[in-house]
Amino acid sequence: MEILSLALARRIRPAVSVVPAVSAVSIAIYASLLSGCKSGDDNGQAGKVVSAEVGVDKEIRNREARKQTDKQPSQFEERFSAEIEEHISSVPEPVLLMPRTDASAQTGLEPQAIRDRLVALMRSVAAGDARIVCDLPRASEEAQPFHVIVLMFRGGQERGVGEARGVGLCAAVVTATRRAIAANGGPLAKTDDVRFAIDIPTHGISLVEFQERGLELSDGVLVTRELDKGRIEDSISAATAYLLRSMDPTYGGVHKFYYPSSDSREPQLHTIYTASTIFTLLKIYARSPEPELRAHIDRAAAFLMRMQEGASERRNFGAFAYSFDLKSKQAEQRWVVGTSAKSIYTLILLHELSGEARYRTAAMHAADWLLTMQQRSGRVHASLQWTRNGDWRVSDKESILYTGQVLSALARMYRATEEQRYLNGAARTAEYLLHKIGREGCYLGDDYRKPNPISSSWAVLSLFDFFLATGDARSERVVFECADELLGRQIQAKRADGVDSAEAMRVGRWQRALSSSGNGWLAEVMAELYVYCRKSAGADGAHVAGDLPAKGSGRAVAAISKGRRGDCARYRRAIVDVFRLLMQHTYTAESTFMVRNPAAAIGGVFWSARKRYVRTDAVCHAMNAYLMMVEYLDDGPLVALPESSLRL
């Protein structure tokens, strides 16, 4: 039996800390659910039922048994048990009217119709209606009883939980809704600021209400089944506003995390996320050069420049510090190659935009430091740290992610400056990666991670940057061969005629890429390849400067092989599929029912179903891919996942 858990999702929300954690109690609840533990009463359902056809009252179960059920707290209701016992008698118990039709007439309803009727039923109970028509399917005595959990939210907080079991769906929903209202202290004087949600784990149903509709959930995440270009444009606008909110108002640096459950951020500003945010905002500025946006970019760029080591006699000269502590007002004494590499990407764009030499100089100093972190083999040291003992410590662990970032940075620096030392450094690391792929294949891991698509895609992108800088045919061949292998690892729908909510949470995701950041990054890489493929194949007319490999090797144009690139549309299909997945992980007005401050969260891309914090790189990766692809997308529906029938 599949475990749907909006209720569970509430119990594993992150604590307020730099790295949110699951409490021991939450883990115990989750373990009990997975082991099949039951809670509550199995004897039947509450609610007085009247047959409208015969006009005779018929009790589904004994009133005394119902009173006993009302007094039995479940593991979901545990925190509200005292309130439920005290207030349940004050919550009106409606009379349920059965329609003048056979029960079979209520079967065969579309999933959306069932969800909307469930919302209407909960709302009728909340309004205190004395008589309610039950227009939902009814199970027979022999069918599996319904297990209904109703949750009530106000201001992003769970205000009440009610639970019931029974053979009739309407009566179980009525009972669970009454108990949720009782948990909040009794009848509601005001209902327009309340949102109800419901889990029926026995029958695979989970939803939250929004504007009188029942929106499909899976593990508390809003399921997205359809996607069009307009929604992508809306996400670009919302994410732009989110990124601007992530900037510290005093220093201009960017936070790594936002915790919606507490409406808080960690007390550090991170250089790499500042660089990534500027990079994305520069892409947005290229579409719409608004002066206000430029001011934000300049302010963040000032913070970025302050994080670079400027003392030429120091071993870390040119490197960018990893983070800045807002409490101590000090930069962290650690310099990660990925931080400097991604800062270079941004500095190159800042120089192109402004023409200011200081950005180019800063990029060159950072690239020169990266060369000092490179080994003769082309492998890269991950980081340099100044210890409390007063000495330098170099990390010997290998990270394909960092190696790829360094290769990309050096290749881009060569294209920007034509300085031979950057080409030589890039060539060493490119050769190292090509040999590694030759030995181990395209699916790579390292000292930090087992083989995974994220590390592998960094090898792809970095070799692609090297190809663009040199026209190296071997790199081009490996790029597209490895990209095709990655496409084969993307999860597809098992059936074309119906996808349930749990499967909808997986379709479009890459195997072993469990976060929105990782999948957003894969979308960004595939978008780079798609745009290049389209333009180099002549699909969009004349080439734009920078689209083709750099001149210099004599092989630049010859290296462009349509046979190796193949069908560009295969990248587009993969990108659109993962876009739908990313939309599921994006906070919107509809999905912020568990968020304390929806206005602050909207536009953020949360990490996963179980970790609802927003990480800035997840937003940036998704945005970069959207911005690259939006002009190539049609105006009609881009993807649609048909919903399988509900188990009623």
C-alpha cells in the first residue's frame, strides 16, 4: 500500500538550522507508517445518514460507539487530543443525505471531480451546514474501509488534524473534518483564511483546497501535470523576485538557504551563490534591461569583488572566500575552487556588460589561482584552507564537479582573453577527464559521491566549453555520446494512458538525482547542448557570435558533426520533462499552504518533497535553463501527464 503523507510531510519539515534535520519523533512516526501501523478506530464512521429516496433516518453506526471514537486520539491527532476531546461536542454534526440514485451512479467520476466534491464536503462541515448531500462514491461493507485524515491550515501553520475510518467516504470525511475543527478550538467564526487538506492513504488520494478546487498532492507536494510557455514565463518573473529577496540588504551578498517553515535564512552569505545569482540576473537583464535590476546586480557584484583575496604575497591570492559570516563579520578562511570558477563565469559577463577592466582583472587573478590548484595530471585540488594552527591545508579529495568547474572556467577565460596559459591549463584537465571517461565510462563518481548524473553532467559541460574554445573533435564526440547516455537515465512514464500521483513525482527526474538543484542543473546542461545543436545545425538561421567553436585550431568548423549531434529534439523533450518536475518543486500561491510567509517563498525552488527549504542554486539552475529555452518553446501545451483513475 502506498503511503501518502501530507500529514507525514508536516512532521518531517526542517528545523530552523543551517542544515535542517528530522526530529527523532518524526522518524518514529515515519517508521511506523512504513511498517504498516494503523491508528484510530476501525469500527465504522460517524455522521447521521438520511436516504433522500425513502426519507428515513438510518444510523451507520451506534452513537455511543461514535462517542468512543471521538475520544480516541491517533498518532496524527496526538498533539490535539485534549482540544478534540474538549470541543468535539460543540462542532455541529450534519445529517448526510443520500442522492435519489443508485450508489453506482457516483462511480466513474473524474479524479478532479472527486477532489472538488471532497473540498465542497469539508467546506460544508466548516460552515456548520445542518444537512449535506453526499455526492461521492460509497464503498460497500465488504470494501476496504476509508482512512481519512483532514488537516486545517491557517497562516502556513497546521491548526488542526482530524482522523476517521469507515466504510462510507462521506461520513468518514465529515467525522475527520469535525475533529480537525475541534482541534482548533471548535466552530470557526471565520473560514476564508483557512485551507483544508485531506489524505486518504487507503485509496491513494491526497489534496489541498485552493479557490474551491481540490489540487492533487503527493507527499504534500502539489502535482503538476500540464506545462505551457506561459507558466514558464510566470516562473521566471517569480524567481527573479525571489533572487532579489535573497540578497542581504546591507552587504549585497546572497544567502544559500531560505527556510519557509520559519521564514528565516542562515546567518551567512555565500560567494558562489552570489556569483550564481548575478549570472542569472545578467541573463534576465539581457532580456529586459531595467535600471532597477542593474542596480541590484551592481550591489551584488560589489560584494563579490570584496570576497576576493587581494594580497599578492599570499598563497590564496586571487581566490574567492567561500562565505561571509554575518555575526562575526568575517570571511571564512576557506577557498574552494568551485567558488572561484563560478565567480569567473560571472566576472566575464560583468566585464562584457560594463566594459570595466576591474572585472576582467579579477577574473584573471582567479584563473591564475586555479592554475596553482591544478596538478600535473590535470586533476584539481578541491580547496585550500588556512587552519587555526597557522598553516595551509590543501584538500586531496577528488571532485569531478569541481574539476569540471575549473575546466569550464579556464576554457571560458581563454575565449575571453586568448591567454595561452589558460588554454594550456584547460587542455591538461580536459585530457585528464577524457582519459577518465575512456577508462570508466561516462557515468562518473569521485571521492565525494558514487557515480551520479550531476558529476557526469559537469564532465559533459566542461568538455563542451573546451570544445567551444578549441574545436577539439574528440571532446565534441565525447560530449554528445555522454549526453546521450545521460538522456537514457531520465525517468519516463511507465504508461501513456495514466500516471498516478506518486509516479508523477518521478517522471522527468534523472536516476540518482534526488534534488531540484541537481535536476535543474541537468536541465541547464541539456539546454546548452540543445541551443548549440539548433544553431550549429542552421535551424535558427545565422549563427550568433560565440555559438561556434573559437578560431585557432583549424578544426573549428570541421569539428561540427551533425551525425554526432543527431536529433536536437531529443534534448528538448528531456528538458521539457524536467521543467514539469521543477514546477512541482516551485513555491506558488497554490502550494504555500504550509508556509509561514508565502510572499517570501513564492518563486523559490525547494529541495525535495522531504526537505522544503529553498537553496539558491536550485533557483538559478532552473532559471538559467528556462531563459535559454523559452524562445524555442511553442505557445501551446508542452507536456501533459494523464491522470490514472482514483481507487474508489
